[in-house]
Amino acid sequence: MLSSFPSESNQVRLGFSLVSPLVGSALWIRVNAPEGFVFPPDALPNDPMFLPTAVGGDAWVKSAKAERLGPATCFLEIHGDGLTLQIYEVTLSVTNGPRVTEDMNWRIATFKEDDFFNYVHYAELIAFQLRVMQATITPQVPKFATSGLVHISFRPEQGVEKFGQIIVRGPSSFRLVCKQAPFFQVGTLPPTTECDGANTYVVLQLSGSGLLRRDDVYQFAVRVTHPTEDEYERYHGNGEGLEWEVRVQTQERELVHKSEQVPGYYLEGTAVSRFSVTPESLLMGSATWMEVLFQLETVLLRWQMNTLELEFPSDGGYPIIPACSSSTAGRNTAEQVLLPPQDPDFASVVDLLEMPPLPSSELYRGPGTTQDGRPIVDCTEQFLRLAVDYTDKTTRGRYGFKVEVINSLQYPVPNVWSIRTTGGGEALDHGSCGGYWVNNFTMPESNAMSDTVVLFAIMYSVS
């Protein structure tokens, strides 16, 4: 095997032994590759490396031809009889399939007398798995007929030199835009990367000084316009057709790595909008208060159990974690963990959390626990869950709070935060936003946060 990357030219080594002789005339071996694999018309390479080796100029395989109407099938014409327990091997040329399917098994069968309806021997095996590129797609506002950024991260397992390209193709009813600056965030890509495209795909072009390193994770964002509910039902009513494609290629459009089956997302009638996270400090490894602002579209009713969940970026060894995660669940109280937001346009969610029963009540389990035993503030390394009593329409769904976090020692990628609400055990609103990038120098106490972030991104990319 030369390559296990999708859609790349490959050579596979076929080896087998027979438990019974294959004797007769017009002897054949049929090789069925997984769906999407393509054998060339002549599947024997220049050096098939026959085993046993050719004797007297005649190899044990006369020819290896792909089936015209089914290129994933190859027929090997056999020279002479097949012997019992003899090991046979041959190299075949094939183009790998573009995607991982449910059935990745290879099937081998032998036939005689040109009777392809009744096999003599049969074998089925998993030869190798395709190494599709790891990628994620996260929308800011997963709602019908809305526009917003969609955050895309990917990890190529092969490097890309200057002037390489990244191609993103969305579902058939989604529209992507990125030519203008407000509709494109370069993220951790080289800062000179340009983006253009329309309809369902965009093309990101690296500059002469830009490159992508193998096994590094990259993140960027482009603008997406979601279909109306009627369009969505027409194209994706059964939940199919929502996969995205992310492809990395050279300037000459030679494939480097790709995935045609990046999981997409479902759209709903409501979502969380205006979601943002803003820290007071960007210093690596420091403890800082972070303001979380968001707007809910679904009212949380008092008579049902409601939960607001904030999901932190998770990145192996360099996560951003809430400072309260070291405390025992149920021991945290809202007053210890949360503060009201500074933005006057957003109401404090702290005032709307459930209250513990009175200490004299038999349902009292502690100052941080509801009467049904749930922690009012449930704090882990990746999630902050709040037991919300209710919300109302007087604030137009705008709420916020501040929570203390421990900045990571390195920027996490993908750097995407998510927030969601549940009511009565059912998922309600959901939304995401891009995170902030930490640095290793002290930020001046001014409103130059955006300038500092951009400066750090440029320094990082050049170095």
C-alpha cells in the first residue's frame, strides 16, 4: 500500500491461499473493493511482483481488468490451475475512494468455466481504513433563514507549500460568502490568506509566504446564509445531505488531504444570538474574569426544570477552564462563582437562578443545591451549567454574567465556545461564538484589545 489518503492513486498487495484446488478452464479471481474505489482499465502496474515468480515467462495472472460498469471490481484471469495451500501474491493499481463508507470490506472470489454466478472460493476482509482529514463545522446561529459566521477547523496530515488552496463546500441549500473582510475571519491561517467564492463553496488562497504544516490544527470562519424552513425541508427533510467537504490542495490543484463527510448541523426555528465572551486579561495561564453575553429566543418557564449550559473550548492539553471546576459540585453558590455583567443592555442571569430551600426545610441539601437535588452551579473543566428558574420577555432575552476562568497556556484550536438551553428535558436554543486568543505579555489597561489580538496573530504566523 502506497497511500491511505482518500482519492489518491494507490497500489495494494493482494495475497491469498486456497484451501482446495482451483482446477479447470477459464479460471478467474474477482476482487471487489469498497464503494468509491476505482481500478484502472489495466490494474497491473509495471512491476506486479508476482508470487510465485513467473516461470518460463508466464506469470500466474494473465491480466487484471476493471469492470467497465463497476470500476470498484477487478477481474484477474488465471494462468494454470490454483494449487492448495500455495501462497499467491500480486500488486494491483487502484484509486482510493473519496470517503469512508459503512462497509469498508474487500471481497475476493474465484470462478471457473466463466461461471460468475457460482464462486468456488470466497474471502472477505478489512484491508485498511482511509485517513480522511479531521475537520469540524460550528455555526454561530443554527437557525432557518439567518446569516452568520460558521467556524471551520481542520487538521491536514500532509503539509501545503506556498500558494496552496483550501476549498470548503457546504450543503446544497447553504450559501457561503467570504470575499469582504466582515465575512471572513482568518483565524490561525497565515494572515495574508485571501478568500473568495459564492453559492455553496469558497476557496481560500495562501500567499507566497503562507504554508500549512502537517498535523497542525487550523481554524477560520466564513459567512453562511441558511435556507428557509421550506427549502431546508425540501433538501434535508430526512436529515441527509448536511455533510460538508473540506479539501486542501496545491497551487496545481493536486490533492493533499480532504474529507467529504464532515458532520454538519441541524437548523431550528430558534437559536441563541449575540453570543460573545470577553475576558479582562489575555495573559496565558492567568486567572481572569470573563463576561458572557447572549440573547435567548425561547422563554424558560418557571414550572419546568431549566438549564443554561456554557461549553468551554476543549483542546487536549491546553484548555480554558472555569476557576470553579476545582470545587465540589453542589458546593458552589452563585454568589461565589458569578457576577452581574457590565453591559447595561443585558440583564443579570444571576438573579434568575433557582434558590435553595430554606435551611429549616427537609428538602434542604446545602446552599448550592435546588430542592430537587440539582446543583445550582455545576462547574466542570469543560462545562458550566446553571439551574435557571425562569426568563421573561422584558429583557428581550438579553442576559449575561461574569465567571472567573483560567486562561490556557497556549491558544486552543478549535477555539469555539457554545451555549445552549434546555427546558423540561428538551433542547431549546443553541449558539456558538469564536473565542479569544491568549498571549504571553501583559495587556495595557486600555480599549486596545482588538489591536493586541491582531498583533499577536501576525507575530505568531510569521514566527
